[in-house]
Amino acid sequence: MSRLQTLLTILRKELRDALRDRRTLLTVLASSVLMGPLVLLAISALVASLESSAELREVVVADLDRAPTLQNFFERQTYTVKAAPADYEALLRKATLSDAVVVVPKDFEEALVRGDAPIVEIVSDSANQRSQASAGRVAALLAGFSRERATLTLALRGVSPDAVEPVRVEERDLASTQTRATQITGMLPFFVLMAVLTGALNAALDTTAGERERGSLEPLLMNPAEPWILVLGKWGAVASVGMLIAVLACFSFLPGQWLLRSDRLAAMFQYGVREALLFLVVLLPFAAAASALLMAVAIRCKTFKEAQASTTVVMLAASLLPLINVFSLGEESPWYLWVPALAQNVLMTHVLKGEDFSAAQWLVPLFVCAVLSAGGVWFVARTLRSAAAR
Amino acid sequence: MIRIEELAKSFVAPGGGPLSGLTLKGRPPRVVQAVRDVNLHAPDGHITGLLGPNGAGKTTSLRMLAGLIAPDAGRIHVDGIDVRTQPRAALARMGVLSDARGLYPRLTARENIVYYGRLQGMERDAAHARAEALAQMFEMGPLLERRTDGFSQGERMKTALARALVHDPANIVLDEPTNGLDVLATRALRDSLRWLRTPEGGAKCIVFSTHIMQEVERLCDSVVVVAHGRTVAAGTVDELLAQTREQDFEEAFVKLAFVDELALAE
């Protein structure tokens, strides 16, 4: 039988073995593949609630009867004015109240007429995120009130309103809708990477440390198959499982998108078949490299449990490295592409931003993954005999 | 036919190592001479017992025979093929039931056996036919389609043996095959091995390692006694009895294998 046939025999056996491990497979599917869409759903619920409070056009005011002028202004801006509950401070702290509260001083009207600039407070809690968002809106609204008063006063004295506003400010945001969306969807690549790793982990441990623990590695090596063929077959099976999880995870966002409750978020998060395929182009080499790396770490361990402890380091590194990209506020450095996990995160973030990555940007991580895979397979093949005899 | 001559192997005991001299806790490397001088000649159609106390070097010798570890010195030939230079050709002519005999619990007995058949280069149909024939021989037909997960010791042993013999090798090497087997299973195994020795069974060359005297007396045509990594005696049971001037084989074995210990005790 040719080497290729031997390799395929091993690959088929390991795949069958891995796919029969139903319980583990289901756990991986449930925890990693469903995770992404669920996170998406949670984000969309949050955004939707923020949007709905903005659309409500409500403003909460304490001691409203002290400021009829202000009430008149709010109502002319088509805002509904609501009286604040008496214990609004406690409610804001507990985050039960999600609107910032406008507090009007006692002699508001008199001070206004005298031109004494009464102090209006906007009370919010910075730990209560929704009240923060509402505070911003209320501040803009009150600024509008001030401007109107000033303009009126000046107009009465025959001064042009331009005198108080010598410069007009207009904001222009260069970010595309998708770029803005990555502020929210930026953690999705991280979830996909972890899904691939946890998918490959079990198969990687089972074909190496598991084989040692069962005492099936020694008899396996007493077959006339060359060790590197054995390892290639095993690696092929582990990588296939990892890639299968990658495919499932990438495409799970497509139906996940339908669940988006916020129209605006749905419009910003443009993730179609094209994006899913680009994700896969990035992830498949990573699945292969991660499989080889996990196997290389696990072959040194005598038991499954020991291997789980050792591979924690790999898992931790893979979950921490992408954070460099998430937290770096500045520009991406070129060396990012040379670091596994980080490089994949960078490229997938590009895809989510609606920007394409160049072939060169893709080839660097591909090269790194190829080196890692070859190194891992070589190491396992070299260690196999001594691992079996120990 | 298996021929082992002047085999030697030493290990560096764990704990020692190249860096141990640099660390505070490190112990100096300890070299364990597992096998010093093992000689064995096992002809075809013959059951050769490899008898020795625990730790005598039986398993290490058989691992070297199977090409799993490289010997420091000595020669191993299987049907004239040098295991050192052509390990895969030698393995194709051997069926080895090693000390570790783990099965794949999520595969059925048949899948376990056929997998090894395919790794040995057999066609799929041939491997399946052979699995069925072996199942008949070891009376494990009903087990064939069951997953090996819940198998008893005896059932595991039968499956592992069938797996080792799937390619119908001319040489059969068994490392303590009766470990953990009950009386009936041991008897069945003995009968199978006796049949494999006959011309109808293929006149196999069978090497059988054990530390149980009765096994050797009942089954083996000749015995090689190993102690402290050395072959200390070889011959038929009667020859060894005559050599030691003993009536009882156990007494003869103790005299042969524990020479140093007996000398110390006196």
C-alpha cells in the first residue's frame, strides 16, 4: 500500500474516532459556534434600547414648575417633559432610571430675566451608561435653549447674532458605516479564533496524549507505517475538525444577523457570504497551525489531563494576543502580521470594516502558519517513538 | 525465525539530565542498564518462552525487537531481516502483542482489527475477511460489531491479539499475554497458540514472554531464562531441570535467575 493510502487510512480512522465523540463535539458546537451569534444578539439588544430612548424624545426635569420658559422651549422642540421622581438620585445609582435629570434652581425665572445666568444641573451617573448617553442629549438641548435666549436678547438690541458666533463648526466623520460598526463588532474575530482552538483542542489531545494514556501508541508504532506518515494523518484529521468548526463559526453569523433587533446595527454590520469566505481564507491556515502546535505540546504529556494543563498556555496566548489589536488605539504595526492569532484578528477586523486586505498581508500569516504546522508535525514525528516507550 | 544476539540497552533515569548539574535540586544522571546481554533463537513452528522475573529486561528486549527503541549494541534478525536497518520490513513479518495493548474505545472490535490490517498494507476486503476468521479462532464473533469501550480484560486481550495477527505474520511476539486473564481465557489462548505452531496453523515462530513458570511448562518447546538483563540459560524444560539437577521447574528457575541473590543470602 502506498504512503498516501496509509495516510488516508489514518486520517479516516482519526476523523471517525473524533466524530464519534458526540458529547465533546456537541459541547464544542454549543459553546463556540453559538457564542458568536449570542454575543451579536446581546449587542443588538443594547443598541436597540439606546436607540429607542433617543427616539422617545423625553426629557426628565425636577421641579418643573419653577421654569415655564424652559418647559416651553422643550415642548417647542417636540420633547415630552416628564417630572423626575423624588428619589431620582438613588434610582440613577441603581440604574433603574435610565434618563439624566435636569434640576432647575429655585429662582430660575427671576434670574433669567435679570440676566444672572442661573445654574441648571444635569444629573447622571457615569456608571449608569444609559443615563450618560441621555445626559449628552440633554446637554445639547440646553445649549440650544441658551443660544436661543442669547440670539433673542441680541436681536432686541439690534446686534447681529453672528457677533456671538464668529466661527461656525461643522463635524465631518470620515469613518464608513462599517468602520463605525467595528467599535461594537470588534470582538467577533476573537470569538471565532477561540471557537477554532477549542474545536481542535480535543482532537489534538486525543490523538497524542490520549493515545499514550490508553496505551495504544506503542502497538500503533509496531505497524510498518513511518512515524511521519502517522503524524501527518493525525494532524490532517485534527486540522479538519478545527476547520469544520471554523466553517460553522463563520457561517453562524449569517443567520445570527437576522436576529439583529436594531435596524441601524443591521445596516452597519454588513456580514455576507463574501465576508464569511474571507474569514475562512484567514482562519483555515490558522486551524492547521493551531492543530500542529497543540499536538506538539500534548505529545510530551502522558495523560489527557496533563495535556489539558499544558495546552492552557497555548489557549491563553491565543486569547491574549488579539487584545493587542483590540486595545491598540493607534495604527497597526507591521509586526502584528507575524504573530499568530494577532494577525488573524487584524485581517478579520479589516474584513468587518469593509476594507480588503492585500495578498501580501495575507501571505505573511500564511507563511507563519505553514512554518508552525511543519514544525509541529516534525516535532511530533520525532518525539513519537520515545513518547511510546516511556 | 527470530534471532537476537548480544543485545544491550541502557537508559538515563528521569530526574537526571543534561541540565541537572546546573540546578540546585538536580540529581546527577543515573544510568540504568536495562539489558546487558540477551540472546535468543526462536525457530519456526516452535514456541519459545522468554522467562524472567519482573524487571529482568523482557519488555525492553521485545520493544527493541519491534523497533520501538534502538539497541545500544547487539543484532536482531527477523527471518534474516535486520531490524535496525529495515525496521518496517521486519515489522511486516511480525505480529507483536506488546506490554501496552490499548484499543480505541469508540471503534468496534472489527474496526480496531481492520485499521491495523490496513496499516499493514492489506486491502479492505482482505482485512475484513481476516478479522472474521480471527474472531472465529478466538471465539469472539459476537464481540466484533461492539465498541470496545465496555470490554472485559479477556475480551480486550482477544481483540488486541487479533489486531496483532491480522496480517497473518510468520513471527508472533507476545509480551505477557496471560496478564489479567482468567483460567478459561488463558486456556483458550494456549490452545490457539498451539494450533498456530502446527503446520496447519502456519508453523509460526512464537516468542512468548512471561514470569509464570506453569505457562512455560505447559506451552513452550524451549525456554530462554533472562535475569538482570542477561540470558542466563536456554533449552527445553527438561534440559534446564537436568542442568540444575532439580525435579521442580520453579526451583530450577530460582536457581538460574536469582544466582546473585542466593549467593548474597548465603
